[in-house]
Amino acid sequence: MIRYLIHRPISVVLTFTALFLLGIITYMNIPVSLLPNIAIPQITVQISGQNTSARELENTAVSRVRQQLMQVGKLRDIQSETRDGSATIHLSFEYGANIDLAFIEVNEKIDAAMNNLPRGMDRPRVIKASATDIPVLNLELTLHADSSFEHTDVGKFLELSEFAKNVIRRRLEQLPQVAMIDISGLMKRRIIISPDNKMLDISGVSLSDLEEALNINNVDPGSMMVRDGYYEYIIRFSSILRTLEDIREIYIRKNGRIYQLKDFATVEFAPEKEQGMAIYNGKRAIVLSVIKQSEENMSSMQKGINEVVEQFRKDFPEIDFHITQSQTELLDYTINNLQQNLLLAFLFVFFISVIFLKDGKSSLIMGISLFISLVISLLIFYLFHVSLNVVSLTGLILASGNMIDNSIIVTDNIGQLRQRGSTLMESCVLGTNEVSAPMLSSALTNICVFLPLIFMSGIAGAIFFDRAFSVTAGLLISYLTSITLLPILYRAIYSVRIPWLDKGSSGK
């Protein structure tokens, strides 16, 4: 086979050139993340109902969606949490269940339930859980005017909390690369009603009268369905206090006179009792943790977030935006480490070959074959849906040492045959054939060391799978490159005189 290929150098070079270009294109589009995309057997369904009370949302939407979702296969547990304006349903599946299929089935059940949901309600959002749910970066928000935590303006920070939850969070979640935003450090507010005891005594109104007036004017009996022939109408009854003005303007009848609640009490916002807070550089902060879509590239997500943050900085100069704990820094460090290892490997091989073999052309051949093998390995990553992450990159770094060994063995064996008097063509054919079988057994032996990692169960096995795969792909591609492309490169380079690399080379 080696003789057959070496007589067809153009076909082999064009094939490897095409694979090399595809590898470069793949490198620009392959998903990049901190950890492998490991499916966790959990799915979350988010239901949004603006200006809808928790009771009404539970009766009109959550219960109907939950009833449909209970029919999903391999479902182990289902829990729901409903609040004013939003609800969340958590689905837990048996470990080992195909989460991709479960994700499709959950969406089908939600589509079936849409006909029973209130008209105009947004479609519930379905989110898969995976190891990539670790936030890729944090966006810290602080007030520009605050000098320290002790001098935080409570009123302005309450406004910042509402703004971060209702505007910034939704704007970031609109990015296609972002799966969801986890927000913490919010200062929640409550309404404080402070009665004026003097005015209560004068008017004869008691605290129980105020409480009764609040209860009467804050009623949410839910909704009812009216059927008229083929038509069904949902009628909603609601009298909910939503703003401070709604509370202040409550009417109270007492002793033949009509008062308003603001005549007897002051109504204002105040912060709730806090159980935790976030501080950044000595200032009270709000933290928005960004979770990336598993199939998206981290660099493109970082670019999109930077554009949004820059626009926010221009529109809202009173707020300071800080991006912290970005995973891109760790990934960049890992990729740079890989590049440095490759550069050092090439330099070491070059100097060793110059010192011991006294031949610079061999170093050039080894460097080219190693670089081509690594780029083509990225194409294999893409075909088997393996992302670039810390685990897979460390596997490539680990495999790079053995990958250069294949090139050294083939190149050295060809050089020895040339020194014995064989022609360049015969040396390339015989030298490659002699070591092809031992090299294959050596590669398979190294692969067998990592093979048990593939069969590990649980999330740990899924994490180590990427390392075992990257080592396997790198060694096999390096082997194929060494026995097919490298002899052709050797023949082509040694057929041309390169004065600064020809020192010490010999043969016919």
C-alpha cells in the first residue's frame, strides 16, 4: 500500500490538504466550553404570566402543563413552584435516560397543553440541564455613586434590583448563545404601612378596620369558564393591589363618613429582611451568572455579551458593569498551553535531530506531520460531537508526545536505509513498511490504557470519555499521517536542495 500511495503523491497531498482545511474550518466553528457537554437527567420548564397572581397562574396554566408532563416516559419526579408572574416545573428522570429524547417529548406535551392555556400566554420555556450549566462568567452591577458598602443608597439599590431583574436579565437572555441567567444579590422590597394613631383616634377607625379594608380590596378569586354553544370564554375576576397608589387610595367608610387609607397611614417601600448579599470591590452588588447554550461557541457568546454590556454602559452611566470569573481566560490559558507544548516539541525535536542526526530536514518533516495530525484531529472532534474543553484539550496535550514519536520512528528508519545505500524511493517504501506494524501495536497499546475510562459509569465516566477520545483520535490520526503523508513529504523535501538544511544529509 505504501508503494501504491507514494507513486500518487498529488492525490495523497490533495486529500490531506482538504482534511487540513476542513480541520481549520472546524476549529472556527466547533463548540468551546469549560467542561464536556454532559447531560444531567433534569429538565426545567419555565412558565411566564405577567400581571398574574400565583393562584391564578397555578389554576389556569401550571396545573394543566403539569398534568401533561406527568405522561413523559422515564420520569422519576416532578416538582413545581408558582409565584406571582412566573412558575417553574422541575422534571427529574432516571439516570441513563436519553435527555435529548426526553427534551423532545416534553416539548410535545407542552404543545399539546397550549390549547388549554390562557390566550396570549407565552409558550413555556424548556431548559435542559448539563454540566455546562456552570456559569461561564459573572456580570457584577454596582451603583456608580456608592463609595462603599456602608454608604449604599437603599432606595437606589432597590431600583437597581428591579432594573436588573426586569431589563438587564431579559436583554441578556435574548442572546442566542445564552441559555439562562441566574441572578443573585437582589434587594427585595416590601410595602410598609405605618398608621397614624392620632388620626385613628380622632376618626374612630381601628387597626382592624384598616386590615379589613386591605383584605376586601386585595381579592383574587381566580377565573371561571363560560360555555356558549361551541365557544368557551374564560372570565377572570381580580382586584389586586399592585402599586403604592392603589393602597393609598383605598376607601374606608366609618361613622357615616368616607376616608382614604392615606388619611390614616403612610405607605412606602422598604427592603425585606436579607439572608445574604453580594459585595464587589467594597460595594453592594448584583451578580448575574451567565449560563451558555451547550452547542454554542464561547468566544461568540463572549463577543455578544461584550456588545450588550458596552451598550448598557453608554445608556446607563450611573451603573458600573464588571465582567468577572470568565471561563474564556481558563480556556485561553489551556489553548495557549497546547500551542506552547507544540512549539516546544517542535523545537526540541529540531535541536535533537540537528545534534544527533545532523539533519534539519527531518525536523521540518516531523513538525509538519504533527501540526497536520492535530488539525485533522479537530475534524474528528466535530464529526463525533466532542467539544473543545479543558478535558479534551489536556487529552490532546497528553497525546502530542506520542504523536511526535510516530514521525520520529518513520523518519529515522527511512534515514537509516538511505545511509545503507538504498535509493530515496526504496528507503521511503521499505522504511515505512518495516515500522508500520510495530507503530500500530504501540498506538493500540496506548489506546488500551485509556479504553477503560470509556466504560466508567456516571458523570465521572462521561467526563473522562472526552480525554480517552482525544487521545485515541490523536494517536490514530498521527499513525495514518505517518504511514501515508510522511513518506511523500520525505521524498519531496529530500528531492529538493535546501542549503541551510542539507548539512549532514546523505543518500542517493
